[in-house]
Amino acid sequence: MGKETIPYKVLVDERVEKDLEKVPNYVVNKFLKLLDEFEKNPIQPRSGFDVKPMEGYPGNTYRLRIGKYRALYSVDNETKTVRITSVQHRGDAYK
């Protein structure tokens, strides 16, 4: 038997729901697929999802590229929690 891994709990800020109303459907669809992937491993690179750590942001903050859009999120490995804080067009994401 393989080692059981505890899934990450994925929290989505209220702001993200508003952000998703303003982005194209393909971004929303990719984002929804991403939620399942985040439960397994929120920082593992995978096909179609470009993940990078963010410098100058608090804690373990990462950005995920979805076409011209960016999802910003933080990871707490101790509590196995992912908090998604925004999904924005790349020109607005880092303000």
C-alpha cells in the first residue's frame, strides 16, 4: 500500500467569485479544473498550468497563469490549506 496523502483544503475568497464574473468562460473552466488539482498539490507544475512563486508577497504566495489571466494564491503547508485570493487579467493582477 502507498502512503496516503492528506488533500489540501482549498479556500476561495469572495473577491474571486466577483473576479470570475469578469473573465472569459475558458478561464473559469480552467480555474474549476484547477481546484481539484490544488487538493492534490497546489505548487506542482502541470501541463497547461504555469505556477511560479511570487517575490515581495507575504508568505508562500504563488501565481498561476491561465492564458492572459493570473490566479494569485497562498499555500500553508502546515495546515494543508490553499487560499485563492484573486483571478485577474495579467495587467491588473499585480497591483
